[in-house]
Amino acid sequence: MLNNIGLPGLLLIAVVVLVLFGRGKISSLMGEVGKGITAFKKGVDDSKKEIEDETVEAAVDVTPVEEKDKA
């Protein structure tokens, strides 16, 4: 059903939404959506950095230790 909306249908929907809600309401709504996307991206980046930091801290040095007293 949604596969055949096309450009005229999308334009009609956009005009109806604009008439119902008004330009100011849509503008403020899009601003809030933008802030939400920015906060989400920041949260994802922070969690990636935290995971990388934990991985580095958990890394164990497996280099064999030379024993100097066995000669």
C-alpha cells in the first residue's frame, strides 16, 4: 500500500501537515528532533569510547619474563 504513494502523495501529506500544525509548531518540533539526534550520537560516541578504554585497561601483558638467576 505504501509502495505507490509517489511524489504527489508525499507533497499532499506535507501540505496537510503544514496546514494542521502550522509552520511554527513544525519548526520547533524539527528543532527538538535535531537535538535528540545530536544527543543520541553523542551517547553512542561516549559509549564507544568507554568500551575502548575498558578494553585497553583489561589488556594483559603476556610477554614472558626472563629469569636472570637461572644461570
